[in-house]
Amino acid sequence: MKNKLLFFLMSLSCTLVSGLIIIVIIFFTGCAGRRDNAQATVNNQTSTIETTDPIVLEQSGQTHANPQASQIETLHGLPLSNMTIRITSQGHEATFKLYDTVAARELYEQLPLELELRNFRDAQWMFWPPERLNVTAQEAYHDGIRGELSYYQPWGNAFTLYKDFYAGDQMHRLGINITGIDKLANMSGNALIEKQE
């Protein structure tokens, strides 16, 4: 009887361990699938830009002339504005077209600024505007694409992505790179952030 009970318990343990392994595999496979789907969605949004305003969107692979056009286009479901800013650091320069959002306008109104850049996870350069920005859920996202200019609400910092980056809901879009995307990674120290008019 004792041997039968021992055999039963060992069989049950093996079954539970096997089941647990299968659940873990399914969980991680599902997470990878959700991340791939999220990235595919972001890539699809980037590739279906309504280009009524011809600008240079290097990260989407589309190149157009005349970045000063005044018509509006949308990207990631957000309208782009006529506000363009320039970030210069260590002789490297990049320009960004801002979205037509409250937070982007608030950042634009604080310029020019000379601020320290701080690196985060070897993917982004962060800087802190003097005044916090007001963001909405509409601008929030998880999957950051190289070339994004964004705002992280909990810390009150803006940042530029020089690599793709995955994070939580509190990343909010401010703008998108239009020139100098390859210069972003080489920036460091202080940066001059100013309006390009």
C-alpha cells in the first residue's frame, strides 16, 4: 500500500511539473506574440502616414522635400503641427516635427533651453524642461521607435530615442525626427534645444 501511494505521489508530481512547464512555455510564447503584434502595429502606423505635408521622416524610410510646408499630416493617430525644434549637442544636430498636442506646445513655448542630457539604458537621451508638460492618454504608447521625441510623465523628462525602446504607458509622444536621426546616438553632455523657425 505504501509503495502504491509513493508511486501515485511521484506520478502526480511529474504530471504537475510537466503541466507547469507547458504553462510557462505558453505564457512566454504569448508574451512574445503580443510584443511582435504591437511592433507590427507601430510599423504599420508608421508606413501608412497621411502625407499631405511633405517632410522628411527618415525612420519610416520616406523622404520628401520642403520641410516648411504648412499643411497638417498625422502619424500614430496624432496630427503633426508646424512646430519644428532643433537639438544640438557636441556638434551633432537633429530636428523634430512636433505633434499638435498640448504637451508639445508647452515644450515649444519653453524654448530655447540649454539642458544636460542624461543617458538611459543606452537607448535614449533624457532632458528635463523647467516646467512639467500636460499629457493625455491619446499620446501614450509602449513601443518606442528610434527617432521619437517623447515625455515620461512620472519623472517629468523629455527624451529622444536613438534605439527602439519598449516601456510602459507613461511614455507620451511629443514629436518625430525629420533630420539627423543618425546623429542622436553621438550626443552627450549639454544640449541646446531651440525653435527652428
